Amino acid sequence: MSNSSHTFSIPVMGTGHSIDSPIRVGPYGIDSVISIVDDLLVERIRKHYCKKFELPYNNIPRSAEDGRAQRITAYLNLAQKLVQNQFEAIKSQPFFEDNEKAKYFDLLPDTSELKGMYNKLMETEEGTLRDKISCKLSQLMKPGSIDVNIMAKVDGLNYEKDGTPMSGEFSDANAALRGYAESELASSLILSAGFNPRLYNYMSEFKDFYRDAKGDIKKKIILKVSDFRSALIQGKYLAKKGLEVFEYRIESGLNCGGHAFASDGYLLPSLLKEFREKREMLSSAVKPLIEKYYEKNGDGFSDDWEFEEPRLTVQGGIGVSGEAHRLLEDFGMDATGWGSPFLLVPEATTVDKPTRELLENATEEDLYLSGVSPLGVPFNNVRNTGSHQYHEERIEKGKPGSPCPKGFLESNTEFTENPICTASNQYQLLKLDDINQSDMTEKEKEKQREKVLEKACLCDHLGNGALIDLGILAEHRAPQAICPGPNIAWFDGEYSLREMVDHIYGRSESLVPSERPHMFAKEIVLYVDYFEELVEQHDGSSGNIKKLKKFKNNLENGMDYCLQIAKSESYKDENLESIPATVEKQQKRLNTLFEQLAIPA
């Protein structure tokens, strides 16, 4: 079902931290994901790599017609070329030497057939058999996939110079999709952050998302989902257009990096259990729709074509090999995603040195769910970033907010006809004036001012770490934001790619201390924290009471299931012992919070 050589991938991280990860790890067969939300950043990275590898570079200016799509296509094609060139160079190297080819095979999981064949080669005496195995092994090598991510709901409309709205095909998400669709890549498109019918409909205009005469799909669709119902609804919606979901990527609502889309109290183990039990429906419910599409729009669904069950993968808070094994073995996942730990691997990600050191030294108290995102969605953050310092300095100077140089998150029309960003200087000055003139109490005014001033320029600042790390911008000219998951608190050093991969596969001493709580235990704490916030926001309405009851009930059911898991045998370095104590403590806390509301049972 997958061409991947590994049982893990590196997910998208911010707009810039994985912007060139495929160029770095793809030649070693590792899949990774590029964010293409910021086409202006993409263009600067393309210029850098063209210069580095002495390739021709033609600037695609911001004013170019369909420039967003063009910039994305140009960079993805460059990434494809660079990965392929490096991969071919590694492939051509000899065996039995301490070189990059040996590294390629050393990194592979011990369970892979390719690794087994390689180990056999290492034990084979010189002769015809060794030559035959060597030739076969080289043929079976393949680079990692260069996947891309589009946040489906980040889809602002764009305007002509005279202020006239452009047609829907030039919206941010559609233009990004077009940029990927017109690239040479044979890889996967990951759609995250919600269901966007306009974007999903537009996908049907590109043949690379459909089967060719052989039944192969050049560009596969991956949906990042938070529950089974959403996965099935979206899968069926796409199937009616003949579009097949290659993979459902399940993510913890809170124990992840970036934006946190909390569930209604459903813990990850409960979600995975439902996917495991209902997995067959993801195929049986869509296959007739796919066949009907090809009957209506072609020669029908060929008997020679293989209809495969979609892959299920999971990410969010995985920290040791034992946790990954449980997800793969007990829950039947096909692969895992490891994001935040790779922020400490310079071979894999672009993070400027000061920010990387900030992450190395970060404690659990330093990592928090913030309100900095202009999208109004909770955002995982770390204290004392360059971005935070930049905004504090502007507030002190009476110039809150940012100049808004890119405008990807412009969505607010509270004071203006055209949307503006809530992190912009324009919006924050208008909103602060509005608050000051209101009849709220001074205490309430101060609370509202804090919410306004917390918003940060993520469009620009999330990409600055990459620009600094690559030497494109000086540190003092580029405030840096970063969005690690809470899990990174337990990783406290800078690691090589080999060290991190060996940690993932449990081939070395663990990089994290044994007292690190299990990922399931940590998620429980995060959800009770989130419930506490919901309680603080409680407005007394019957609808809100119903929501809180549902959240509490789902959370308690999830904790009961975690207790069942805790009774099973541990995998390597898996701290199952942390689950019962966590459940006991958080259950008491949950009950106390609920009792404060004086809600009838």
C-alpha cells in the first residue's frame, strides 16, 4: 500500500521548519512534508538552493500573474530534482564502505525486507551471489516522498489592484493546490484543518489525482482527521468525484504541535479503537462510489486495477519506540508521524540556533497552549521566542501588532470592508480603541486587551527560523516563532539523524528519561487542562452545559480505556505505569472542576 521504506514520516512543522526537509532526508528514503501556505517563503528557499547548487534561477515576482501557483510549482520541481540527484549519487556508491549508501541502509527499520537483504549481503562472501544481491538491493532503493500540506480552511480570496475580488480559482488554497497539481511530483497531498468544499471540488480538475490507464494515481490524497465520522464523510464526498483517499492521518487533538483542534473529550486511544474496529467501512462505503464515477466518466473501473484499503497513520506526542510499537501492533496503524523531536535534528529541519537552544532547554512549564494564532484556534507555543520579544517591544513603543507583510491569515471584517489580520497593527489599534470606548468594567477591558495583544504574526515569523538557519536573513532582522508539541520537553539535546531514527526504532538507549509520562497519560492531562478552560468560559446556557457534560463523559470513558491498556504488557521504554496514577489524579481534578459549576447530574 505504501512505497515508503520506513514505518515513520516527518510531518509538516510550521511554514518553515520542514520547508526543505525532503531535500535533507529524502535521499535516505524518509518521507517528509512541506507546507506550501507561504509561497513567498517558498520562493526565497528556491533562490537559496539554486545558488547553492549553481542552478539557473528566474525570479517569479509577487506581481506575476498566477504567481502563487507558479512559485510553488517551481520550488517543488526543484526539490524533486535535488532529491533525485542526491539519491542517485548515493545509489551509485559501492557497498562495503563507510559511505552514504551504508547510512541509507543502516537507517532502515530492522523489520524491513530491504534491511534483511542488506544484512544478508554484509555476510555474503565475494562472488556471483554477492554481486547479484548488490545489484538487486540497488534496484530496490527508493527516495523518500516529497509530500505537501495545505491547510484547507486557510483559503482567503485575493484581490485585483483596484480592489475587485479575483475568481475562486485564485483563492489561497486553490492556488496552492494548483501549484502542487502542476508540479512533476509523484507524491501525496495532505489536507488538514477542516473540510473545504470549494477546494475539494477544485481537485477534480486535475488528472494527476485520478487513476491512469494502469490504475496508478500519481498524486495521492491524505486527509488529516480527528475522528472516524469526519473521515468517512470526507472520504465519501471525494469518492463521488472519483477521488480516492490514500491515507487517513489521525492526530491527537491537543498532544501535537502547531494549531490544536481539540476533540469533544475523545482521547486518542478511543479514536484509534474506533478506526481499528470500523476500518473496513472506509473501503466498503467508497468503493461503489468510485466505480460509479468511472462507469459514468470513462470506461469503467478495470478488473486489473487494485482497490486498496486506505492506510491509517497516527501522530501527536509519540516519544519512545514502545509507544510507536503499540500504535502499529495493537491499533493496527500502518505508520507513525514524529514531528517535534525532529526540530532538534539539524540534518532534518531548519531551525535557527537560538530557537533550537530554547527548545533544548524548554521544560513542560515553558510549553503551553496559546492564543497567538490569528485564526482563533489554540496554538502550541514555547515561552520567550523571538516573536514574543518582538511583539512586546512594539507594544511598549505604542505600535502593537505587525505590519502584516504577507496577509495569509486576513479574515476579520469587524472594522474594514476587506478582511484584515487580527495580528496586524491596523486591527489591533482599531480594536483597542473600540475596547477603551466600551462600557465594560476596567477589569474586563484589561482582559480583552490581553487577548488582542496576544495575537502574533505567524505568517512571517514561522518562516524566519528557516531563513536565519540557511543564512538568508540575519537574526536581528527576523523574529522567530515556533510551534512544538508538549512532547519536546523531554528531549534536551541536539541529535543527529541517525540518533533520532535509532531512537524511533528502539535500537539505542532512549533519548528521553524513563520517568517521561506515557503519551496517553500526557494527553489526559492536556484534556483536563482544556476542560478547565471551558469551565472558566462557561456562560450558564443549557447548550454549554450539554457540551461540558458530553466532554466530561467522553474523557472519562477514554480514561477507563487507558486503564485497560495500562494492564497490558509494556513495549520497550513504554511507561505504562504512569497511566493509572495520572488517571486517578486527573479524575479527581475533573470531578472538582465539574462540581464547581453546580450542574445537575
